[in-house]
Amino acid sequence: MPHSPEDKKRAITRLRRIRGQAEALERQIADGSSCGDVLQQLSAMRGAVNGLMSDVLEGHLLESFGHADCPPDCRDPEHEKLHASVAEAVALVRSYLK
């Protein structure tokens, strides 16, 4: 769950984009748009949802390990190792979400 004001703002922005995409998809279907156009819109929505999911996952992993308040550029070796591990896990998940 996003906790910092910046993370919340980014999550809300993504959600608003997803809502707009869903409304556009609804209009496309109501208007009888081509399957290709509908599939393209669905793909865009999936990408937006996957991006939000990976951001929330990253926050969750950092929060679960108790270091969510440590910035990614922290110079403490323990925190650097944690951030590298979380970044690696999130990158792996993102690769499967594509």
C-alpha cells in the first residue's frame, strides 16, 4: 500500500488513467469498434494495472522488511543489500507481467 504522499499521488494518477481507459473501452464496445481497437485498449489497461501492481508490490516488500523509510540511495550496506534484493524481485515480477 502506498504510504508516502508521492507514492499515493502516483497510485491515484495511475488509477485515474485506468478509469479513463475503462471508460474508453466501454465507449468502444458500445460503438461497435473493431476487435483490434478493443484489444489494443485492453492491452493498455493491462499495462497500467501491472505497473500499479508492481509499484504496490515494491512498497509492500520494503514495508514488510521494515525499511520502507530508507531512501533507495541510502549508503548503509544492510539497506543497500535490501534495496537491491527488492529491486531484483520486483524486476523479476515485472518481467512476468509483460
